[in-house]
Amino acid sequence: MTGSLDRSVGVWELRTGKRAPFTPSGQREPVHSVEWTDEGAYAMTCSADRVRAWDGYCLQAGWTEEMEERANKNTGFTVASCSSQTTLLLGMAAENGSLLVLASLLSADLLGSAQMNDPVRCLAWSPREDLLAAGAGHSILTFHATQTGFDETARGLTNDAAHVHALAFSGDGKLLASKDAEGLKIWDVKSAKLIAALHEEAISTKRVTSGIAFHPKKPLLATVTPNANEFRILDLSNLA
């Protein structure tokens, strides 16, 4: 599933590369976040003006119009992300990233919110814990989140990053990779310590490359280079 600057959402068959006949719509701004939940029950699309949830199996409407309006009480979304472990939660950065909102994919109810000192530009859910990581300005914060809301005060991994714009958890949830203006960094989630770094200074602070993803089972990390025309696959076996 892909989001586009032309506001469209494409669903593609990997085997053939063909686009599926169903095309989700409804966003009035470029679609910057698209995800399935880990078990495929829901799909989510997000643009600055609206977050929408779809039935992940048939990609028909998942939320009713009433539910969608309830979930979109706030607007100005900078990013959104679906939880793992079949917890069916949705993290959304609203009001141009200044408000972190937790919602239920099941009911579209808003479960909790947290005011942010700096705008949130990226979110990532741990595949092993009820943990939501948020990159906001110079900080990386983690929140424990359930269907009852945020369980406790945010924990800071760092407040000395350089404009964080991408986050990804390893498949076992032990490592968190981040990208910022200085390059790629790897954090130990439990100890909140920086354990590795690859300096890659961004070519432009206005247009950064956010591509970063862990293999779901192996200690491999794919990351887009600063010039955005190639990517690397890194073996992190010695860090896992």
C-alpha cells in the first residue's frame, strides 16, 4: 500500500506489480502515512486533514462516517501509526505535531493525548511491547499505551538528537533505529543508551529521507541514503 502527493492511495500485488482495482480515497491533502496492522485486520491512511481506517482484509470502509468524525476531532496530522500485537491502537500526531493522540481502531474513540514541547515528525510501535516511540524535534520519547490510554509519563531516550524524522523498532523490540540530521543511530530500548551510529549528514533540512525499516525476524536494517537515490541494508547481528 502506498500514499502519494496526489492524494491517492494505491494497493499493489507484489507478485505481479499490478495495482489492485480498489483505490481508497477521501483525503484532501497528500497522503503521508499508510499502514496495515500486523495481523491485517485494519489498514490506515493519513494526510494532514484526515485519518481514515479501512477493513484490512477487503479494504472497504472500516470506520463509519460517525466514527471517522470522532477520530478526527483534531486535524493537522503530521504522522500516524498502527500498533502491533493485535492491540488495535492508533497513534496520531495532530495540530501540526504538537499533540500526540491515542485512539482505538475498534471504536475510533480517543483514549488519551499528550501535549508535546516540539512537533512530532515520526512514530513507531514496538512489535513486542505496548510501547509507542515518538520523534519530536531533538527528543525521542516512549509511551506505554493500551486501550485505556497512556499508562504513565513518557520516558525519554534522548533530548539531544538532531531533528529526528524516522524511527523503527527491531523485530524483537530490543533495538530502536532513528534517523536525524546527523545520520542513523541505534538505541538499546531497555537501557535507553546509544549503541551505534552512522554519520550521514542530510543534504537538505527541508527535504529529508525518512525511509528506514527492520526485517521482521532478522537483525537487518534497510535505510535510504541522504541523496535519496539508493539504500543500504545493514547487518546488526553484533548489536542484537
